[in-house]
Amino acid sequence: MQLNRTGDRIEIHGSNYHVVFDRIAMLVRLRSLQGPLYYHQSMISAIDVIDCVDVTTDIADIRARDEGEKIVVEIELTSRLWKRKLGVYVCEEDRVSYHVRVEGNGRIDRVYFFRGGFRENQLASVPGFDFVYPACTNFLEKELFHASEYTSISAGHESFAWGFALASGPLCFALGDEGGDSWLSVGLVPTPQQWGFQSFEFNHRPAAFLAEPDAIVGTQAFSITYYGHETANGRWETPSLVMQFAANRHAAVEAYVDHLYSSGALIKATSDPQPAWWARPIFCGWHEQMSLGFSRDETRLSRKYLETGARAQAACTQANYERWLKILDERGCRPGTVMIDALWQVAPDVNEVDRAKWPDLRGFIDACHGRNQRVLLWVDLWKHRSLPDDECAVQDGKPVCADPTNPKYLARLAEEIRFMLSDAQGCLNADGFKIDGQTLQPYGYNFSTRGGVYGFALQRAIIEFIYRNAKRAKPDALISLFSANPYFADICDMVRLGDLYTVRGDPISTMRRRARLIRTGMPGKLIDTDGAFRFNLTRPMQEILDEQVKLGIPTIYNASAMTAHRVFCQPIFEEWNSDRYRAIATAFAHCPGPS
């Protein structure tokens, strides 16, 4: 690397980038050496607290020091809020990192990188790119956002682009031009103690500026949200942003994930041998349940209706699952793993068997084991219906979900896990869990947990508790998520593609996009290709099954009938014929199945 300083300018040359710290313009001009891509970042960042906005009043100093393998540039800022405020750039051979350090006290509301108040003005950044690629899929399959648009990656639900299709992905945005030969990844690198934020966002605009006439321009800046759940008490530091150039948007995200592991920010999951049964073909009854839940004379087409599950949940019965497995078995399509979906329990937040629907769940599971089949049980993370109030997190003073920081709830959950997985008398002897509902995690200013844990850290808390206790109860238990976020890679065994809503009416493109992201964010994890047939209006079944075999484990959510149901399209009800079963049997033959 090369460092030059002339007056109010500091210049650094890396192997593939050039960065200029321009004190007069108050910009950090980061450019690629492989193409025209640039990102001119405001020197002003802001750390707002509850009821007080951070306003910078001056750039007191800019200094640089060469530490051999890295050059550190510190931007000393004066703030009306903080006693001391320092922006720190760390320039290495092929990457640049940035974080902000403050001294003072307050409950952190939001951190803005590269935008903020300067005296009486608002300063932000200048994009030398047209598009932003978030490393998290959405149900509209919108991969690229314009540089003026808002997008985010969050631990909870987002309503833009119809919501997240995977429960978060790598916390990274790639910036570039479609067809361009250089993209810039901008990703968060939290320490293990820094995961308490709720979301990582691009182009968030404070409410006070939503009505500004230049809304089309946006701020071209990043932010992370805390909702007052993080406290600065003396000295506080933001997570780092790491910026790296790459040849395309996928390589940019891959470079970010590689850095998470090479820097030690995350520890790779152990590569212990996987039990052979984990890779067997899967049958889940959810779409069969949905087929029974719809009636042929109903054609309501709203999204809300498509996802109304009460009648589908009522169809989760022992009699139905026994019938579906018998149909598959008689037609030579025996799955190796059976997923019992929602709702085998009396309530989604209490894992107690609904005996009216499942009079002998242990007997059903033992019968599956007798056929060399394993059984996974559906469990939900955040829905609230029957859990006692004193085991719940609260929002606006009301219980809203299980609280994984509450010892009383954790004692209940530990016993439920033992009951579901143990082979002891009176237990269910199941083989693992399909964990669902990650995107429904509550959040906000008036949300509170007993242990003061929030954001991604809260989501990890409950998943890790389930994972560790499941392995204690049954060492080869299989834990399945639907997230591509590497923060969860060491506490799951399998990743589902999730509900395959598709703009094209063709689930194959959707499957490929998500599988690629999962392979990047969750390297080495098995991929459950999920239930694709319900979302298909264009492809022969054989093509979908062939693609499942290429991408991961072939999975079917139907055994006898299918309802293809899509907004603005007439529902299609179909009974399967022998050709369909032959196609499934062929796909299943590619995986180690039950003998």
C-alpha cells in the first residue's frame, strides 16, 4: 500500500482501490481500480440516541498512521451530543473497514454510516453506482434496487417487496452497475457482543426528512437500528463496515462471508460427518393440508387468503399423514424423512400434542422408524396464543411472544424438547425440528425482554437453545432453518428454500437464487428444496424434480392432490396420476433412501 498526504488530502493506494480523504469536500472518495465504480462517502456519520439527534459541528482533525500491513485514518469530529466522536478507517491491501467510536451516555436509537447532521445541514453520500443488491431474498424476487431506493436485511418482518423470503442472509449489500466489471460489497462485521441491532438498512430516511422534495435522491448511506435497546455508558463503538471490490455482485457477497471467517468475526461450524439419514428425500404434509383447506368453489385471490392457515392446520391429523404416507409407499415413493407441519400441537407456542388430531403421535413416529423413516416436528418461534404471560416478552405492556431470556420459559422449552425427542417412555421419540416463524420476531421501541437481549442476538438465543438441547436429547437430531445468515450456521444442520413464491410462475428460478445465497452464507449445509409444486404454473413436474436433485435434497409437500394457488390466477386443483409418481420415485432414487 502507498500513503500520500498533501495539505487537506490523504491518499491511499491498495491493490484494487484508491481512496482519497478530502477534508474540504468532507468526502471519502473510494474508487475501484478495475472500472469506473466509485462511492463518495460523507465524512459525517451519526449515532442518534432516544430523544436526541447527533449533530456534528466540525471536523477537528484528520490523521493517518502507517502500521505496515494496514494504514489507519482517524477523523476527529466534534458533536453536540457526544463528548468525543471518532470515525476510524482501516485500509488493508484489498479492503477498507470503517467504524465510529463515541464517548458519552445514551440509549442508542440508530447509527447512520456516511450521513448525518452537520451544523444546520444534512450531509450524505454520492453513489457512483446504479444498483444495490441486498444479500437477502424477498418474495417479489427483486434482486436489484436503484441507488435511490430503500432496502434492508432484518431480524424481523419487513413489508417492502412483499417481505423476506429467507429469514435474513449475509448482512451485506453489493453496489454496482448491471453488467459492470466491478462491484463493491459493504457488509457489517459485528463482534460476538454486537449483534443486538434489529436491521441493517440502505437509504433509510429519518421521519423529519420524508417530505423533503429531493426524496428521489436518497442518502446513499447505511444505517443500523437499535430502538433504544443498546446503551452507551462511557465509551461505545459501532460494528465495523468492511468494503471490498469484486468482479460481480455474487463474488462481492462471497468475499464478505469469507472475511467474516478469516477475520475471526464468526467461527465456522465443525465439519463432523453428517448422519446419512439427513440427506434422504423429504415429505412434508403442509401443501396437502392446504389442499384440504381450500375448497373448489372459493377463488379469493388476496395474499392474506393464500396464507390463511387455520383450515390447513386443522388438516394436520394422524389419519391424514398415515393416509398420505400409505399412498406414497404404494406408489414406490417412500421418503426417508417425514415432516409433520403445523399444527400438531394444541397451540403454536406450547409443544403439547393435540390428542384430538394425533391420538397416538408416539405410535405414528415408532411406525415410521419401523419403516426406516425419520420424523421432524414443526416448531414455531414467535407466535403467541397459550403461553403464560409471565414467560413472555412484552410490547406496549402486553405479552407478544415467548421470551428466550426468561428462565421460566427456558425451563419449559427444555422439557418440551426432551419430551419431543427422547425415546423414553411417555416421550415422542422424534428426530429433529423444522423451525419456522423466524421472520415474525417482534421488535420496536416498546418491545422488552427480561434479559435485555434484542435483534439478531435474540433470534440466535432461542435457536441456539433449541439446537443445544436437541443435541443433548438426541445427538443426531436434525435442525432445519430457512435463513442464509452465517450468524446461524453453527446452530443448524439444514436450510430450507422457504415458500417459493415466484414472479414468473416458475419456481426453478426462485429455487436457484435462494440456493446460491444459502451456499454462500451457509457453506456446507444441506439444502431442503422445499415444496415447489404449489407455486408452479409453467414447468413439467419432472423439470422441477430434476432441479431439486441438482440443488439439494428432493422434497415434496404433496402426496395425492395439489392446489396451485396464486394471486390474480384461478386456482388449479389436480389429482396425481402414475406419471407424477414415477417422476417422484426417480428423483428419490438419487438420494440415500430408506431400505
